[in-house]
Amino acid sequence: MIYDLALTIAYDYGRPSAQARNVLRVLPANRPGEQRRITGMIGITPRPAERTDRMDFFGNAVSEIAFHAPISDLTVRLQSRVERLARPLQFDLSPPLDRLGAQLLGQPALSADSPHHFLASSPRIRFDTEVTDFVRRVLPAQPTALAAVQAVGRALHEEMRFDAEATDVDTPLSEAFANRHGVCQDFSHVMIAGLRSIGLPAGYVSGILRTQPPDGQARLEGADAMHAWVRVWCGTDLGWVEYDPTNDLMAGSDHVSVAVGRDYSDVAPVKGAVRSSGQQQSTHSVDLVPVPV
């Protein structure tokens, strides 16, 4: 599936900033066999005094920008064409969950895609007793790694309610789970914490959902904004799979990925420092439109 993607993120500062530096991760990912970025252009208003484009450790496209003069607003616009090559899951080739550890020992490399980076706690993910207990309760008897992922994702979708007003970007996963509501970031962080607690390497994917679903299919939660889902290593043969707990489904051709990391702190679309005062307002818009073939 080929899409045209338009993304706008805008900030209006209460008063002009004394200085501003930002790191952007908005350009769709290039991942062999999964997704191909055909074109991509990032426009920034006002024009930054400095801009550096690079790749981070996890292979995400990064733009670093800086302003030497005060600015009162900032707008980031992305225009991109991307081909999503969804890998169909036909067979469960993952090992029994209790044998996954042995396969992990056979993965000594520490490259960006190594599952070992996704086992321990990370800046926004701490192990939580309630989440771990919940995960252990919902696991089927003697599951495979993939069956465990699907069981946890399905149970979490049934247990939590999507509520765009319930949390903000800094809400701890323990609070979102205790209240049983949140947005895609919360669903993903809770699921990652639960899967890591049972030995499954799990990471965070930021991306965008198809805005208008095919005829006869329900519109997915989170399609009006940047979305998040989970990436899990399910053994040597199956490798990495992606699951969307907010919508209780395996990520597929409707999911265009932008960045991967251990949690949201690794993939935030806009991160940085602005020295200003007064209230700050932000708006964003997303449009992901299939290209007719």
C-alpha cells in the first residue's frame, strides 16, 4: 500500500522565546521488507539558524534545529510518500515462552535491532507489580511467545478504555493502568512493561494510522493523530512482530511507522528546550491518504 502523508505540528508560545533547540523525529522510517520511504520533506517555520540531519542509534531519521533569535511560534510540516509492505503472519514460528530465554542467549550482538536493548527498564518504563500480576493472570497455559503477545494485547484492550482526555504525555504507566484508561502511548507503555516482566523483549513504535479505513471496516482509535504500538521479539525464526493494543490487532498495512525505540522518550516527534514564559499551545493534524494504483 502506498500513501501520501501530510503532518503538521504547530506551537504557539506565550511570549517570544529567548532561545530554542529541538530534535525532530517525524520522517517515516525505511525498514527493509516492511516499509519504504519514497519521498520525504520537512518544512520548518520560521527557518532555523542551524539544522543537522542524521540517523540515531535505532536507525530513526532525526533533524536537530536551533534558533539564535527569539521566536513566538514554531510549525513543522511533513510531506511524504511511503510504501507500507505489511508482512502477513501465516504461521506461529515462535518458541514456547519458557524457551525464549535460550534463544536470547544465542543473540550476542548489540546492534540497534538486538532484542537485548528491549528487556530492561527504560526512562519511561518501570516494572509495575500490578501490571506484572495482570499479565501473568491472562497468559494461556504454556503459550508460545507470539500467543503471549496476542493474549496480553487482547486482555489489555478489554481492560483499558481509550480516552483522549484521561492522560498527558508525562502520565506514568502505573497511573494509566490503575485508572484503566488512556491513549495509545499509555496502552503501549503498559503492554511493554508487562511483556518485559515475563522476559519478552518489547519496544515502542511511533507512527500514523490510515485516516480513512477501507469500505466496511471500522475507523481505528487514534487515527486523528500520531499513533503508537508495540514491537516484540518473538524468537529467532519469527523475529520482530508489531501489535497495536489500542485497537487489538497486529499492525499491518494501515500502520505507517516513523520511529522505534525503548519507549516514547526515544521517539518523541518533537523534543527540545524553549526558554519562554506564559502558556504554550500546540496543535497538530495528520492525513494519511492511499495513492490510487
